[in-house]
Amino acid sequence: MGSTAPVFTPLPPPQQHERLQRPPPLEDSQEQKRKEIIAYFTKAGYQLPQVPEGGALMEQEKFWLTSDCILRFLRATKWEVSEAIQRLETTLKWRRDYGLYTDLTAELVEPEATAGQLVIFGWDARLNPALYAFPGRQASEDIERQIQYHTFMFERALDLTPPGVETVSVLVNYADRSSGNGSALTSISKTRQIIDILQNHYPESLGKGYVINIPFFVNVFIKFMLQFVDPVTRQKAVFNPRVVEEGLIEPDVLMNAHGWGGNVNFEYDHARYWSAMLDLAQERRSRRMERWRELGAKIGLDEWDLKGGSSAEADT
């Protein structure tokens, strides 16, 4: 892919690649813990605790409770079953309360998307979808809606993970500050809330965080915020990498905007990008839901199968 012709829409994620492989089998003790959690959530009459009405799991929640999801929470809790169950239930309630199945819609967050602050485009060397962040392209001062926008886009990036991939890499570029200001870039409240959401409700879902073109005052801000990040997540942050030279991202799926060094001349045109991204994510999610229903609509199914990893008609 050359760098001259502008590109306005996201790239479909790779579905067939030598690096896309079914996760290896678990150790016996790990498999037992996975089954124990599945049994807990599938027992007769299960209700989410401390939910006055409607505590039974909805279809979307059973779909979310894949085997891989359970394993992510087990790994995050060092394989402590009771703690993993507690965190899963906390996140199930948070997803309801935050409106992920009802209120957190494209229409709600679109006003924040008009400037292209967040863009899903391409993938890194590990085939993690790449979620670009341009902090200076802030469309409003509505902090609550900005956080909803970040959550919405992370969910859409997860929709685009191919078979065998369960993480998203974030590419942050501070060079483009055309529509922002210092206060926008260094909102402690917003950043703390985003970190809390990712750590508490999306464990083991961040691949890498690449950050470039860091001004001095932002560098100070980042060092301050890192104290609120858990050690595992902190190790995933890479500052001022040369992503092409270091083999972190192939240039033909990488933007050339503001120092990334890729071959893709991506231009953010909201009218073109937004609808194409939504359609792509919705198509992938709908096909996974169809497969989930075909496989019995059960808690604990493998994402490899739901994403078409074992099927000749994998998402194309």
C-alpha cells in the first residue's frame, strides 16, 4: 500500500494468518478452575447478587461470558476462583449500569468522534487491532461523554479482534494538538476514570500502549498517572518507539500521520470513516452472535470458534 492515495476507512482485520492459532490447552488445575466458574454462572436459578429485579443473566451477558473472558479474569486474579467470580459479577453489573447494552450507542458518542480523536485502523505485529488516540483532537468539554466515547471505541476495537487474538493495542500521538489545549491533554479526572475502567472491567485486554511525540508537560503528567496503573499494565507502555524499525507494526497497515512512519496516508473524514467503522464492527459482532447461538448459546464457549477460527467461512 503506497502513501500517496488517501485512505478514509478502516482496514478489515486479518482472518487467516500463520500467527492466528487456537490458544494452547490449559493445565489441569487451570481447566478445573475454568469449569468451576462456568458451573457457578450456569447453576439453576442463578441471579446477579444485589440486583433487586431482573438479576437473571441476559442473552448479551451470557454471550460476553466466554471461556476466554473467564480466563482473562482468572489470570488477572492469579487464578483465585472466588476473586475472579467477584470481579466478573462486578463487571457484569457495571456493564448494565453503564448502559453497554442499552444507552452507550453510536449516536450518543458521535459528537465526540467528529474530530477523529480515536481511530481504529490496522493492527500491530501481534495482530492486535490498533486504536489510535490523538489527545489534542478533542471535540467538546463534556468529560462524561468523552469517557463514554473511549469505552465505546475500545469495545469496537475488541469487536475487530481476529481469531486467537483478545487484546487491543493503543497508539497515542501527542503531535497533533490542532483542536485541543493543555487542559484537554492533561485531564486527571478523565484519565483516572479511563484507567479504572480498563483495569477493573477489561483485564488482560490491552496489548501494548505506544506513545510518541511527548511534550515535556505531558511527560510529567504521564509519570504522575503511572502511579495509578497496575504493574502488569505499566509494563505494556512503550514510550517513543520506532515502531517500523523495531518490527512492532508493518508499515503497510500503519498511518504515516505525525511521525508514526507508516505507508498509509490516512485522512480522517468523519462522514466516511464513522459509518464504515460501525458497519465493520457490527458485522463482526453479529456473525459471532450467530455462531454463538448455533453452538448452543451457552456460557463458556471459545472465542476462537465464535470468531470463525475453525471455519472455512471465517469472517472475510
